[in-house]
Amino acid sequence: MRRGHSVDDTRLTDPAAADWYVDDRCNNCDVARQLAPGLIGEVGGRSEILRQPVGEAEERQLHAAAFACHSRSIRRPSRRLDADRDPFPMPLEGADGTGAPDPGASAGAVHLCGHNSPHTAAANSFLLRRPSGTQMMVDTPRWSEELATRYERLGPVSDVLLTHQDHAAHGRRYADRFGARLWIHEGDLAAAPDADRVLRGTELVEIAEGVLAHPLPGHTRGSVLYVADDRYCFSGDSFYWSRATEDIEVAESVTWYSITELAASLARTVDRLRFEWLLAGHGGRKHLPASQMAERMRRLTARVREMTPRPVDFTAVRW
């Protein structure tokens, strides 16, 4: 395993200079590990290349990780990334639950935007296609006119849904570019004071046919879950799939507002939730039968009820 540093003359003349590596800008956000499991892993509090790819499928995984990486840390020193290998927006249906790219995947209902932004703490963002042919963007990738044009090729975007304040960067810009409505909860309104639609209180709201907003204060005061068609749950940072525990978890050490409020929110909401895909802003994605997701959510609710406030500690998150 080779640890990446700055490019030097040795790398450019070494026969192995085409090898993938992770440079020192990596801040351990987990995005690359989601997209290239087994090829990229956590070593010493940052991502590292565990082994070089073998075959086209693994090359696709590393290209997806490189184009998603918010710090552009996944590199080959002897060449630039080939824009033709950029898989985003990438359909999740037909992929393996991690979101690893699958060339045989259909143009499903949800696409991963990729191109994560340093201004949203490298959060994942998604495009949700509706039966009308329009789309909703859930949280935002880095801003780029070229990306906006690319996403719009899948269909017009009617709404930009923000799950909470940490992911609000670029929301207004994408909404204006698409001619879309920008949504946020009143608890986090300071992050998007010019939002077009403001969710209030803690009651469930149907914001479009088949699309429900569940206010879930806890991670932040204005955190929201968006659930579409009883199938897709966009959880923001409220909970995520942990590859370490192989279960749904909350980032209790990075709960900015109140773990006690998060416990109350889950208790109020859990019996009304039904979904098969867990699609988080940070952490893993997972596809399971709705009955299994429901049981895991009930167990998560019970666990969070026993949690107490703790100091912020990013290293304690169980990715």
C-alpha cells in the first residue's frame, strides 16, 4: 500500500506512477470508501488505497470515488482524470447498495449526484425522479454550471430539498438555475433565509404526491427526513447505514443540537416510517425489505433513548 503525498519527479518516472493514491488533503469524510469498498479503506484516521484495482469494474469504482471526492484527493500522479469516466449522476437501482457504479443499471428513480462539495462537509446529494418526469434534488453537490446542465438532462428539477443547515450551501444557486423551489425547516432557516418553502413544527407534511417530509429535530434543530413512495428515505445526517456495525446508526458524537431531542423525534416518527432504501448525507447507503428496515429503526429508536449528550468527536463515528 502506498500512501499519497505531493507529486515528485520519482513518481513521474516510476513505472508504478499510474497507481492510484490518496493525497494528504484527505480529511476522512468516508465518501470514497462508500464508493470503492475493499479498494479504499480507513487507515490512521484517513482514507488510503488498500490495493490497486483489478479489472474494469474496480476501475469504475475508483473513478466514481475520485469524481465524488470533495478534496480531489484520489489521484493518479501521471495523468488527469478522464472526464469520460465520470459516472455521475449515477443510478442507484441495479447497483450493490453501496452505490458502486453498475453499467447495466437502469435509469431508476434515484441518482447519486457525486461531486461532493467542501462547503457541505462532503455530503452526498441525490436526484429523485418523479412519475411526471420532473426531479427533486435532495441536498446539493458542489456548484457547477456544467453539472447543473448535466443533471437537468435527466429531466427538469422542480424542487431542491435541504435536509438541514450543514447541507444548505449551493441550495439557492441550484434552485435559481433550475427555476426550482428551495425547501428548508424553520429550525435551520438561518442557513437559507431566502427559501421558497419553509417547513414548520414537527408534523408530517406531504410536500408533493408521494413525497413526505418528516421534521426530525436532533442532529440540528431543523433536520428533516424526506421519504418518497414508501421506498426511499433521504435521512440527511439524522441516521445512516454503518458498514462497521452492519446496522442503522446515529452519529451521536456529532449531534449538534440535542441527542435527547433526536430520541424524542425518532419515537414520534418511527411508526410512521416505511422505506426500503436508506440514503444518508454521510455514511453508507443500504437497500433492505421495508419490514427489515422498520425493525432496525425500532431497535435504533430504543438505543438512542438510552444515549446521553457527549462532546463532539468526529473520530468516534462508526462508518
